[in-house]
Amino acid sequence: MSPATTGALPRVYVPNRSSNSVSVIDTVTLKEVDRFPVGRKPQHVVPSWDLKTLWVANNASGTNKGSVTPIEPKTGKPGHEIPVDDPYNMYFMPDGSAAVIVDEAYERLDLRDPHTMALKSAIPTPTCPGINHADFSADNAYAIFTCEYGAGGLLKV
């Protein structure tokens, strides 16, 4: 494991859409040891590119009331929510220069500061309804995103 993970608690973080919360599971006892509120309709818990923060993507089901909630892996405690339009999913540029918010409802990818989540730019994706999961090429020259609605397909960015 990366040295950045030294001291992180052995936990699994489970987003609960119906209660707008995250359950914290101890991986040794397999018991819930904490539960805390987050924004509306949490979808995914994503590690930052440097592995120093976990981010909960609270997409608020297609409204503009979405947010991301940071979690400190060494304490398992959440920080303050940051408003973000529709963070259905979240990735980070391989060099750490930006967080990539998959803004499914608004059909775009938002490039944000990886620490403050301030919007840097947006990439419209109107030909990819239901933009969602992604992976970067081995040389980091492009990313491929799934298009989950309609006929499906892929989008190369």
C-alpha cells in the first residue's frame, strides 16, 4: 500500500441512499461502528488521487442540490459538505491536477480543484446519456466513460 495510507483505519464506508448517510464498517469485526449524515442520495465513496481523503458523492438525484463530503481516513470522520451540482460519480486525473465529477443529469464532466472542489472547467457530454463509469488509458492520454442510458455505448475523452 501507499505510504499515504499509513494510519488509516481498516474500514469500509457504505453510502445509504434512503437515509442520506454513510455506514462505517469495521473490517475486523464486520460490525457497523459509526454512521453519519451526508448530503442527499449518496452514490459512491471515492479515494482522492493522493489517497489522503475519501469523498462521498451525494448526487441529490438530478437536482442542483448535490454535494461531496470529505472523510478523513485516519479518524473515519466526515468534514463539511461542499456543494457540487450532480456528483453521480467521481474520479481524479492521474496526475492529481483535477477531480472529475461525473455530472450525469446535466450531461457533462466537471473538472474541479482536487482539494477545494472549485469548478475549473466543464466538458459537455450530450452524446453520452447516463455518463457514468470510467477508466484511463495506460499512458493517461484519454479516458473512456460508459454511456448507460439509451442504446449504451462509450465516450472517449
